[in-house]
Amino acid sequence: MSAALEFLLLGAFFASYLWKGIFFATGVLMAGSVLVLAASFWRTRKFEPLPLAVTILVLLLGGVTLLLHDPVFIKWKFSIIEWLFGGVFIATHFMRRPLVQRMLDAQIRLPAPVWKRLNLMWASFFLLLGSVNVYVLYHFDTADWVKFKVWWSTGAMLVFVVSQALYMSRHIETENIS
């Protein structure tokens, strides 16, 4: 449900940008983030760290964007979140079970070195995506940044997820059933 809400929020951001511009879209993003956090709380009866952190960042940077009437702050939100994700993947790489393994090992059995490689791939992807966002926000106008945020980064994520699935499929361990 959370992924569906996130895509819905991304769609609302894009539609509101097309309709009324970046500042209206920022307000929609702020309100939508609070709704996503509320939905997460309603489902789990606790504040999950990820939706809470994203909502705080959106409210903080969105508020500064609206207060100063400068879209650069809301544009930075994307990089900060991607870098936080990358940092978490890197930090867990040095634990017994990296984050990607914690998220997926109930469904998939892979050798430990494969989990480690997958974890580093995810960390690298998030760090790279956050860095590309910084390049785009400073070298392109807001319309191009919105296109990058909505279409290119989403497309990159889909391609990356498919490539990860293909990589994992080559290494899945199966139990012998006699």
C-alpha cells in the first residue's frame, strides 16, 4: 500500500505542478506526505521511521521553499532522501545481515556474498541518483527538474529493480525436494 500511495503522491505532485506551478505542487506534496504518514500510522499503529523522516524533510524543506519563494529547497529534498537511503544501505553493509537481506530474506534465499553485493548496488544507486538530482537542479530549469524527478528517476528505479530481480534470479538457492 505504501508504494501505491507514494506513486499517487508523485502523480499528484506532477499534476499540481502542471496545473498551478512548483509552489502549489510543493503544498500538495506537503499535504500528501502528511496523509501518507497518517495512512502508515493507521495501518501499523506506530510511526514508521521512513515515512516519518520523509514527511519531516518535506515539511521542513517545503516550508522553506514556500516561505522564501525559492524552489531549490524542495528540489534538494529528493537528493537528501536518496543519500539517506544510500547511507543506511552502506551502514548495514557492515552488519551480519545487510538491509536488503533483512527486507527480502523471508521470500528469497541467496548466498551471503550475493546479499552483500545487492546491498552495495542499492547504496550506489541511491547515492548516484541523489547526485544526479543535484546536477539537474543546478543545470536545468524547474520544468526539466520536474520531468527528471517524475519520469527519469522513476524510470531509472524501475530499470534498476528489474536488473536486480534478474541478478537475484541467477543466484536463488532452492531446496532439494525428495
